Amino acid sequence: MNISQAAQRAGLSSKALRYYETINLLQPARGPNGYREYSRDDVETLQFIQRARACGFAVEEVRQLLALHRDPARQSHDAKQLVEEKLQQIEQQLQTLKIMKKTLRGLADSCAGDDSPECAILSQLANRV
């Protein structure tokens, strides 16, 4: 199948497929005309990549997961370790977001939001409180 058909089946853009090829996550065959030819296995790989990226895995983490997926001698604890590390990162991000939310709520609550040029938000951000 051609790139647009593979992209549609994988739920990605053609640009994403070309990108994944340039970073060696996928190497589709080339026809005699030089066009990319995607197989069903290529589409399955693209779907794997898309699902992993949707879970927040960075490209290098996806590369590691793909290597494990392709390795029949793999050990499941290696995949679990990658997921546990990602979970820890997400927990840290959530804590940071909670702090940001509290800060923003405080900023919003401190501002009258009227027609006055005085703005508590801008003053606090400028550290003039």
C-alpha cells in the first residue's frame, strides 16, 4: 500500500510516516519506481508507535519498546520497567501541574478584573506586591 493508505490505516499523517522513517523507527520497502510500499506489518508497527506515543512515550522510549516487541527472547520486566519509569514521570508532572493550578487560581482570585489599570496579577508576576 502507498503512504497515504498506510497513514490512514495507522491513524497518522503521511508526514508522521516520513518522520518515523527518517529516524529509523520504520523502513518501508521501496518499489521499482522508488515509492514507499507499506506492508501490513508496517501498518501494525505504525499503530504500535502511535499507541505508545499516545501514552506519552518519547521517541527513544518508543524505540526501546519496539526493540522489545520485536525480540522473541525479551523479558517482560524490561517493558514493565519502562512503563513504571513513565508512570513516575507522569506523577511528577501531575504534582507540578497541581502547584501551577494553585498558583494560577491565586493569581486569578487576586485580580479585580475591572476597568482599572491596577492589576494584582501583573504586580505579582513583576514581584511588586
